[in-house]
Amino acid sequence: MTNMGQSAPPDLLDAILVGAGFAGLGMAIALRKQGITNFVILEKARDVGGVWRDNSYPGAACDIPSHLYSFSFELRPDWSRTFAPQAEIQAYLQHCARKYEVLPHIRFSSEVSEARFDEQTAVWTVTLRDGSQLRSRLFIVGTGQLNRPVYPKLPGIENFKGRSFHSSNWDHDYALEGKRVAVIGTGASAIQFVPAIADRVGHLQVFQRSAPYILPRADSAYSSRLKSLFKIAPWLMRLYRLKIYLTHDIRKAAFTNRQWLMKYTVERPFRKLLEAQVADQGLQAKMLPDYAAGCKRILLSSDYLKTFSKPQVELVTQEIRTITAEGLETTDGVHHPADVIIYGTGFAATEFLAPMRITGARGVELNAAWKEGAQAYLGMAVPSFPNFFILYGPNTNLGHNSIVYMLESQIAHIMRCIKAMRQSHSDTIEVGSEAFQTFNTGIQTLLVKAVWNRCQSWYTDVNGRNTTNWPGFATTYRWITSRRKLDAYKFSHSPDGIAGTL
């Protein structure tokens, strides 16, 4: 990295990456392409894939078309469907890890408990759950926002004597056939697995706190002819991908400065779908959202709504009062017996990087720096945390396009920063406070006007601050991360900086 200071000890890594999902694998591949091989990926599980490894529930699939929800450098001509199922995406990530020789860099079953930056040497010390430690110049976290399942805070939840599990930890050994199943939650996971299990169970009750806006899922299998055409004419596949990208990116306007479009693009199509699939007007009324379209995640399904017309399926909108040993009791005093409870209650999306404890320069802890809400320059860098980057960090989630595209923008930006460190012979890079504040003030100003701030959802933290979404086009983010000068960063040398090869 620099020709200053003492020689690098043999155990000093150039980079430590955390997480082996799209973010970690993409970052690792970028490093290898630049000849940087002295790095490790720390992965708490025993396989790659991240959210696509963990969420193996029945019906799990992506809600972004397959050809866009993939790396731009590793396009796949033979995706089976418009929206790839979970197992296919997981297999794709495993393929990428093998093809680009990332697997030797991964240490599985290695969960990070804390990381600390030493200002004297410009080195990060990362401590694992088993107490072992690793040292590195760069510390890059790619754990994402959907890795820590959330359970509802319901009285008696520990008293239930039946089987219970979260959708992200699906119990495949438990047979649902003939069982009384209670599903808590009606979010993105539930609308996929509820139709998938409805015909297997004896009785299915879905407990709804908030009705979702749902649009038809335009899913279909790709023909053998089209897959062959994509294989022999990759340019055609790239053109198809570009069409999907542009179609999705333009939707940003409806979430921000053209919210009136929601009436025509979401509200009316949803009502049409609801009326077509649910004949009972009382049930229709229960399924009508009471918030602005787009405020919460818009979901895609062509079979969720009509599932509730089946005799063994019931929608419960009364609030849950308590969990009992035998089931659930709602506030109207009705007891709902259940053999199994499935929690489709989402993730701690706004608790970025938890439960890791990260301490930067001058003893600043990240939790303290984020006490009023998580924020970062470009969603990646935080003052007082040199040589530290976040992938899929604060305000980089999208409500309208592919997160993989955003990740590739971030990875390319980090590689720009590494190149600048090389050229300046620096051993530290740290974003300045002024650029950090200016950027985040601008983001929040735009978000105030966005539809996401019109209700409480997983996009907002406990203080009502939207720490999740990017309020602009994905194209704008790509331009900023690739073209904006790096003068927001300070490049410097530490007193005892260690010479390296970055």
C-alpha cells in the first residue's frame, strides 16, 4: 500500500471482507481482478449465498428479473424463469465463487464479534466469536440488511409448545401436511410461502397487521429457443438486460417527485387484481391497505390473494394479544389453536452491522456515531473510521431496481479509493466530516418528499428516520460513485504505518 514505515508482517492481510453473499463475492472478485489476493472473506455460515442461502422457504424467489439480478460481468443465458427461484440464485453464487477462484479466500463458520482500528499502525484487528483475531489494512463489511431475522414482541412467545420457526430459518424436517398452521406477518416472504404451503396444511390462519399492496407477478419460463439465442448472441442478452434496467429505473419518479403515478401504476392494478381474485367483499375490505401506495414495500404475486378463497385458509386481522401453549389469542378474546407458528416478520433492516462492535479512530464506536440513525457517505464511509467501507449500507436500498447494480457501483468506487491510496502512497483513507454531513443532509431532504416517509415501515428506524432507501435513480448513484472526485476523502500516513502491496 505504501513505502512508508516498517515491513509488513506475514500475518497482515490487505483486506478483510465480511459476508459471502452478492456483496462479499463481488468485492472479492474485484480485488482478484486487480491482482490483490492477500485477503479473506469471513462468513458466519457454512456456504456462500447470504440471504439466498438462508431463505429457502417454499416459494422463495426474487422480485427483480433474473437477467438484472446478477453480476454484469457474469451474465447467464439460461435462467429458467423471469424471476429466478431461490435455489437457482444460490447455485449462481456458488458458480461465481468457483469460477472466479474466491472459495480459497473464504473462512466459513467465522462470525465477527468486533473490530478495532489502530491509528498508530493503520491496521484493523478483527476478533471472531471464538476469540481468534485477524489483522488487516482494509475492513469491508458486506452483510447486507436482511441477515438478522426479527421476531414480534408478543407476550408468551416462549410458552408455545408446538413447533415454531422464522421463514428465514425454515424447518424442512417438519411436515406441514394436515397441521394447523399459524402464519404471523404478510410481508415479502409470507406472500411467497403462504400460497406454496396452503394445499399441504390442514388449516392455515394468516395473522395480518397491515395489508400489503400487491401487483401481479409477470413470471414465466424462458423458452429453450430464447436461452439458446442469448447464448450465441450475448449482445442481445445485454440489450434485454438494459431494457429491464431502464424500465425499472424510471419507476423511481413514482416514489419521489411524481407520486400521483402510484394511483395508476399501483393502486388501480392492485384493486383490479383484488376484485378479480377475491369475491367476498368482506374479505376484500380486510385486504385493502390503509396507507399510501409505495410507502411500504410493493409486493409481487399472482396467487397470494386468491389463496384466501380456499376453505382451509383464513385471514385474521384482529391484533394478537398473547401466544399461549396451544396457539394464539387475539384481542377479541378468540383463541386460535395451532400446531406450528411460522414467523414471516422480516428482518432488522435498520440495525446496520449489528451485532458487531466496530471501533474506529480516536476510540469512536460506530453505535455511538449512529445513535441518531445510521448514515454514511455514499452509504459506504463514515468519519473516524479509516480504511473502512460498507457494502449495501445506509440509504443504498432500492424500491424500484436491482440491488446488485448498486453493489457493483459501490465495489467499483471502493476500487477507485484503493487505486488512489496506491497512487498517493497513503496508508489511510477517511471520509471528511463536511462531505459526510453535506451528503446525508441532501439525502434526508429528498427523502422527506418521498412516499417512503409517509408511514412507519422497515424503511424507517425507531426515530422515524429513513436510513434505508436511496431517493434517486440507480443511474445517478452509478454516476456519482464512478465520476465524482475523491476530494471527500483524506489520504494520510500513520506514525507507524506498515508498508504493503495494495
